[in-house]
Amino acid sequence: MIRLAAAAALLVAGVASLGSADDRSMTVRIDDLNLAAPADAHIALQRARSAAETFCGAPDVMTQEGRDGARACRTRMTGRAVAAMHAPLVAAMYRAPAVFQLAGT
């Protein structure tokens, strides 16, 4: 927890698409969050999803392959970001988002 509070940002390395040789990193800012608090854990997860969407780029909506590739990239990068946070609550929210959404209503 102390490591996370001191970190300026979380960097996650990845490849944008399956055929790409372009190694890039994705940044998710979490230094202003307490990842043990449900509201902040939710914000961290939203930031990871948003960063993955930006990282993976817009899908080619005209092809199923483009949509599937973008979805797979977003899922992969969000999962890597969540794993790199080492935050059990964020990981639980990522694994079971519907449970947390229902509990909040």
C-alpha cells in the first residue's frame, strides 16, 4: 500500500495489436487514490479502462476482426494494469463488475 501511495503513476507495457512490433507503455495515475477504499478502487479501475481504450486505439468498426482485436487489446491492457496495482479490491471489482454495480445501487 505504501508503495502505491508513493508512486506517481503505474506504467503497463504492452503491444497495441497482435501483429504490431511497436512496444509501448500505458500510464494509469493512481498516486492520488487509496486503493483500499471502494470509491477510489472504482476510480482506479475506470482509469485503467480509459487508459486501455486510449492505448488500443479506435477499432475498425467496419470489420468484426477490428472490433474483436480492439476488445481483446482493451481487456488485455486493463487486466495488466489491474494486476500491476497489487490492489485486491480493484482486482475484485475487475473480476466481478456486476456484483459491485448492484451493491452500489
